[in-house]
Amino acid sequence: MSAISCIIIMLTTAAVHVPSPCIAQVELSNMWNWLMVECRSSTAFCLFRCIFGKMEIIVDDQQFEDGWYQERRVVEWMRFPVDVGLIKRKDADKVAEICSRVNKIRTTACRKGEIVRQCLLDELHKILSNKDNGNEMEPGKECVITPETLKVVEENCRKITNETCVKLCIMKKLGVIDERGWYVESKGTEFINSIFPTDVIIDNQESIFQQIAQTCNRVNNHVSNNCHRGEEVANCLNEEMEKVS
């Protein structure tokens, strides 16, 4: 997920503060589903007018029939992407301020939603495409796997996919399997650390975990992006861990 896409999703769905971007992507998808249900009666063209209305980014106004864009609400909804380091506070404020220009445009209510959406996308792209501003996210660094992260991701994956695909869902959301279906060794190490019993102490634990994660590179001898891939990776990591525990 690109930084721009992640911010737009957060901006249009964030409801509560959650501790890490990978948890956010799951939690926010639930909020997004709620908004889509709430706005299901809207046509595709009016969808974002409905969503921004629910968020009070665009409010009804007696003087302006197409609605009034509220800069302060964008600033408030930008709090989450700022907190997790996707964008700097000053840049988030700048985007919100620049897009207040949409209030000078008189149009239809539905068109207003599209104009606000496009303005936010354009201004975020300008900021985040500047590699010197320190806002670029390193691939694979978005999500640090912890027991808390794993619990939230697992619970949500069980809600949004069938049983046979749950492990693939979990592994992909945690970054242990990438978008191409490749097992990622570094994330495998994090995964092992998150599930290994805390009451079990072994010598040279860190190096052993790294060795287990490295051993499971064997699953990359063939690559598959179907649900069985999740089973392959999870089973390998679990089997290798049992040997040392």
C-alpha cells in the first residue's frame, strides 16, 4: 500500500487511534466497510459527498447548496496518519488549508465530494512525491509484528475471509508474505518472536529465530499466491519452532 493510498484511507475512515499502521489497515478497513454500508444508497458519483458528509468534512450550509468544506475537520482526521509517521504535521495542515479553495467553487453537492477528494489526492501527491521531505515509507517497514498486532490482525482476518484463506490473510497483512506470494525472511523472524512462548527460555534465542526464518526460505522454491501459500509458510515456521521448544 502506497503512503498516499494509506493516508487517503486513514483520512476517510479513521475513527480511533490504534498503535501501528498494520493494525490500522485492518481496523480502518472495518470503518471503511461501515461507511460504504451507510452510503450504499448513493450513486458512484455521489459516494464521496456522502462519506465526507458523514465525516463532517463537508457540511450542509444554507448559503451554499453544494455544502461547505471544513478545513479544521480535515486537520482532525489527519491526526492518525501524522501519529504513525506517514506525513508531517505541518504538511497535513498545509493540505487541509490549500483544499479550502474548493469553497470558492459553486457546483452540485455530489460534484463537491469529488472535487474535495481530488484536491486531497493531488496535494498529498505533491508532498509525498518529494523524496527530500522525509515522508517516504520504507517498503516492509510499515508494520512491526508484535503479539498485539498479531491478535488484532488474526481476529479481523477471521471476519473478512473464509477459513481456508485465514493464514494467507494474516501473513500478507503482517508482511510475512509479500504481494507477489514470496515469503519474506526478515518478517518471518518478527513473526516467530511474536508467537514464541514467553515462558520458554533458550540459549542464543535471537540467532535461532533467525535461523528458523532462514530455513523457511525453502518455501520460495515455488511461488504461489493462492490460499495454500499461507498454510505453507505458517506450517514451516511452526514446525521449525517446535524443534527448538
